[in-house]
Amino acid sequence: MSTPTMGSNQIVSKPPPWHLRAAYHIGVWSFKAAFRVILSTRRLTSGPGDLLRPEIKKYDFCPELRNRVFRPQNSDGKLPLYLDVHGGGWAAADPETDDEFCSFMASNFNIIVVSVDYRKSPTNKFPVAVGDVAAAVEEVINDESLNIDKNKVALGGFSAGGNLAFAAAQMVNLRGRLSALVGFYPVLDLSESADVKLGRCPPNAPSDVLKSSANLLGWAYVPKDVDRQNPLLSPLRAEPNDLPAHVYLVGAEYDMLCYEAHKMAEVMAKHSAPDCERTSISTPANGAGWQQGGVRWECAMGKQHAFTHIEKHGQKEEDRVQFCHEMYHRIGSWLTEEVWATPSVPDDSAS
């Protein structure tokens, strides 16, 4: 295994031995292929249901990337914008992966939702995906055909997509243009080894979803000799001033990434609202969370990584969907009733 080591105040990963590199190479391409088969099968068997039908948008910075635009029905005037970044270990999946979430948010909160794409590892290693997401976000915000309220823009993502959302938000071209960040079980600290993270999981936790793939996905995404403390790689290391003051983080109790998501919430709350009282937020019986100033933290108790996307069967699937919809509703309400509650001042492009 490639273990991060300290050197000259940097944390870099030692190149794995050749036989492990070969295993990782085979493993990551197998992971990509398996992911593709699973998604294709699911889409063939489930169909679109009652989801909104998205518009496909391409932008000049990388025309090969297909971004999906969800518009609420029968809406006029400028609308808030939520930009979604899908997960998949930086290596797999596509914007269609998050159609259910995007359709839910657009339909229930009268906002435009755009699921952006990015180039995947191992062909495109860090920081290509960060640049893709930042460029896509800027293009979408500047796209006059979408009729966006540019004062009400949020960016969020699932897992590796959360990593990219929190990384892209630090880019100079996006600073001051985002109202809020949302992260669902995001990867926020690549300076720690998978073994350290797994060691923090509760003793009663089932086998972690990421246990078998964390190392090979990290190897596929992070170039050798790159400092893993780079805040564009490990957003937990970012300067809080480089991120929006409004942040909503969701962790899963049985997820090796839960600790770093909670730590990020603590860092942002301490920075942006040190004197604000911390209050509990209303969650289901199997959830726990708090709010301090503009920062919200929510832990999905008894849940594993990717619980929003890993389907179950029968009543368990109905319960999972209900749990996720309630969580999405809390996030949408937070955006519309708190983050975006102040009426917008017309921007120059409206004149």
C-alpha cells in the first residue's frame, strides 16, 4: 500500500512497488468498467420515472463534457442556481448518476440545478478535474440563456464530487460568487492514509464501502510527488476565508470519511461563527446534527458511504428513499429560507 509520508513539511506518497502498481492499474480500470455496467443496467431497468427531463449543455472550455440542466416547470424570472458534482472516486460515473437528486431539488425548491461533468482519472489526474469543475461552474453562472440569479448560487457534491466542489470553490475565478457549499460524505483530507481513517470507524461498523477501493482510487487520481496537504487536493487544509461562510456537510456514521467531514464543519463554524450559539437541527430518529452560524453538520447514523445512491430492496429501499428525500428537503429549505432569504439586488446583466 502507498502510505503518505512527511518530508520537508510536505506529505507525499511513496510510489508503490511495481507489482502493486500493476494491480492498481488493473483495479482502477476494472472499477471503471464495473461502475459503467452497474449504471447502465440500472438505467435500463428503472427508466426516468417522473423525473424532470434535463437539457444537455456543452461549453467551449471542454466540449466533450456533457452537463445536465434541470429547470423547474412553469417558472418565470431569474432563479437560484445549485451546481452538483457527482461522485465516483474521480474515476467513474457521470452527471446522470445524480438525476434523482437534481430533479428533486429543482422540482421542490423552484431552482435551476446543473449537474456538471469533469474528466476522469487515471487518464486525467489531479488537478484536471478541479479545473474542469471550476471552469464549468463559471460557464454556467455566465450562461445568460439559463436566466440565473447570480446572487444565489450554491455548489455541492457527493463523495469525490464533494472533494471537487470544495476544491473548485477556492479557485480565484469563483471566490465571492458562491453563496454556499454542500458536501455529502465528501473526501476532504487526502493527507491521511486509508488505514488511519478506517481505524476511526465505530467498532460495530460493517465493512467500509471504500475499504477495497480507497488506495487504488487515490493512486489513480493523485500524481506522485504531489503534496497531499495541497488544499485543492485536501480542502480540509484550505484557508476558511477562501470558502463561502455558508456550508452544509453530511457524513455517514459507518463511513471512513465521516471524521474529516465533521472536522471540516467544526473548522468552518469556529472561523465564521465563533460567538454564535450551537443549536441542534431536526433530523430523523437515526440522525444527528447541529447548526452554528451559517454552518450545518448532519450525521446519518447507521448509514454507510454512498447511502444516497446504493439501492436496496423492498421496504428497506422505501425507507432509504424517504430518508434521503427528507435530508434533501432540509438542505433545500436551508438554502431557500436561510442562505438565499435576502432578496437579491438586480445584477448588471439584467439591465
